[in-house]
Amino acid sequence: MDATSFCGALPQTKLSASNRNFSRSCPRARSVVSVARHSSEEFQQPDKLYSRESLVVSSFSSANKGMTASGRSYLSGPVMKRNPVRQAFCAASVVGVGAYCEGFVDSHLHVTEEKVGVLLLNLGGPETLNDVQPFLFNLFADPDIIRLPRLFQFLQKPLAKLISVLRAPKSKEGYASIGGGSPLRKITDEQADGIKMALKAKGLTANVYVGMRYWYPFTEEAIHQIKKDKITKLVVLPLYPQFSISTTGSSLRVLQNIFSEDAYLSRLPIAIIQSWYQREGYIKSMADLIGEELQKFAKPEEVMIFFSAHGVPLTYVEDAGDPYKDQMEECIYLIMQELKARGSYNDHTLAYQSRVGPVQWLKPYTDEVLVELGQKGVKSLLAVPVSFVSEHIETLEEIDMEYKELALESGIENWGRVPALGCTSSFITDLADAVIEALPSAKSFSTTRSTSEESDRDFLSYAIKMIFGSVLAFVLLFSPKVITAFRNLLF
């Protein structure tokens, strides 16, 4: 692996795990907030409810600035990029990634009793086959997923409609193969229950909410419930170990849009845990699961550990400053160091899965590496879905079915797969610890506006580059079916 580790470049937060045990499958607690499901028409396009202005997180140190995929800036770790943005969102607090934001203002809500809330952010997934196409529309309508310059943003929803219609049949086949829908919501609810119980065991009573980006319960619904419950202090915990523009960044942009338009929420003390891949509890939990699966092989020492992470377009990293690749490589380094400390010296490699379209994504690609390993004579392989903490379509179908079949066809004889962390007790306990750590730093945020002349000067060249890189790439990808698709849409 050509990964360059930057261990130590980011602040390391280490906690000793609690001795309390929670089962890997968390029990469902009635006290965890459950948000009612609204009609598909109301929430299929949730971004209609809020402004589309970008989420920006600034810090005292410009070295911690990274740009979003749409040319906007997030506080995002060690990658340094310029900030050509027009609006800055000074988030309440960013835990584990960088310094506090300029413009923070202390806010003391006049309440008689503190009510703590924890908001878990996740991707979401279709629960039935009928949900697949509208879910895909919500996904591709996100400007952090398909990047369009401002001049062509009017194409965002028509393009999302086209792609979702074309991809829906194949996606439905995938979801049908794993039972007809995604288990992500159920697992995330169980994780919320587990975190609530772990917090209570540590002396903190909190309401735990679940907000999904592209399906029910939407982030907007969770925030509505948080406001209704009169929460006085909030910790935002994205369930993505590593920060990416397309995951955590997109969800935080939605939060900024909501909070900036609401007087109550703008004064609410909030702490945001942007990434937590370097936490000791997470690293040890991953090492535990890997160690358990290694022992299932006849010769554990000969097994290649194959980390498969969700990919992102290469332009996100090279042009927008997404820290995802660097954080992923450091994460793998830390996990392997933990395994070595336990006496496991297995070879390992990292590849990226789930690419879409003809544009370049982070390499190496999982499918290509599996073929290469088979050709090199690797016989035993343990797949580790390192960027996922819940089972869903990309673990249950893509890894367990597609990649397993490809590996066996390529000459790999012994295949194993590490389960997603789910409700593993040490993992849930560590997330609860992260919440408790974050609480003292919760502050309200202020929104400031600035003008960037540099952004205006660069806009024309950026627009020309991105229109060909984004719109034409997807149109060319589906060109054999474009006429048929539009005919179906019209009739």
C-alpha cells in the first residue's frame, strides 16, 4: 500500500473503555425518541424546506481548512486549501479535528433544567423496494454528491431524476437480494438505544435522536423533535468514523441551513464531533473484531487483511481538499499498530469500493485489487469494511456477494469478512465517552458573511471545468438509455 501515514498530525483522543457490557445487538429502549414518518411527497426533496447556502466551518488556524466538493470550506483536518466561499458557518465546536471556531458566542439559555440531546447522523436507506428510486433521487440531488457549478445548478434535480430512474432497476435487484430493503435505520435506532443506555450508566441522562440524510427519519425531522423537546445542549455525532465532504460534510450543511434560519436553534449550545477514527475505543473495537475473524482461518498468520472503504471522486481530494483519504490511511495504520501490539503481523492492503460513473475515484479499486491478489497467489483473505459501522447494501450485497464471488473466481480459496461494528459494547461505550467529552465545549454558533473576489475571478474557469467533469460524465455514462429514459418520464 502506498499510503503515507500522518499519525500524530491530528489530535489524538484516548479514553479507557468502561467495564459495563452491552450486547452487540442493542436492545430497543422505548425512551429513545422516535420520529414519525411523513409522506413521501413531503420529504422526498427535504432541501426545499431550507436554503441551499453552504456549511462552512472556520478555525483560528487556516491550516485546518479544507474545501467542500462544491468549492466551499469545512474545518476538516490536515489538508490545507484556500477558502473561496461567500458564507462562513462557525460551528459550535469541532471535537477531535481542529481548534474552536472564530465568532463563537457563549449562549446561556434561560432554563431551569438542562436537557441534553445527542443527534446521530447517518446516510439512510430505502426500507422497501418502492423506496429505492426516491431515495436515489434524494442522494443524487445533493450538491455534495454531484458537483455542479453555480451557473448549472438548475440541472441538479433534472439530472438527479434521470440518474435515479436509470439506476433504480439495478439497485432494486441489490436490495431484493438482502431482503427487500436496507437494515440501516433499524441498526441505527439500536445504536441510539445503546448510546442512551451507556450515557445513563455513566450518569448522564440524554435524549438520543436519529437524523438521516437521504431517507426517513430525515435530519429535518430530528431537528424538529429536538426543538419540540426544548433541548438545551446538543452533541452532533455523525456515524462516519472519517470525515468526508460527501457524508459528514453534507449532513452538517443541512444542519447549518436549519440552524441559521431559527432563532431558538441559533442560540442552542452545540458540539460537533466531526471525526473519531483515531479514538482508542474505536481502534480497539475494530482490532477485536478482526482478531476474532482471523482465528476462524486454519492458518491465521497467512491471511491477508483487506480493508475496503467507500470511495469518493478523486476531485474531492485533489481539488476540494477532502481529508477522507488521509484520515482513512491513518485509521488503517492505527488499527494495524494495535494488531501488531497483540502479536498479529498479517499483511494488509486498502482499496476503495462503490464507484459510480466514468470519472476517476480514489484508487486502488476493490474489484481490481481482488483480481490482482488472486493472480499473486493470495489464498486467504479477510475483508474489513472499515468505513462502515452498520450493515447495509454495500456490506451485505456488494462485499458479501459481488466481491466474494470475484475473489473466489480470481483464485482466493478462503474468504472471510469482519462484521460492521453495529452495537459492539466497546464501540458503543466509546461513542458515549466521546459525547461526554464533547459536552463542555458546546457553544452556540454565529453566521457571518464575507465576499471573496478570488472566487469570482476563478468562477468561469471552474464552471467550464466542472460542467464537462460532472454533467457530461453522467450523460455519457447513460447515453445508450437517455432517449428511452426521457420517453418513459414523459409518458
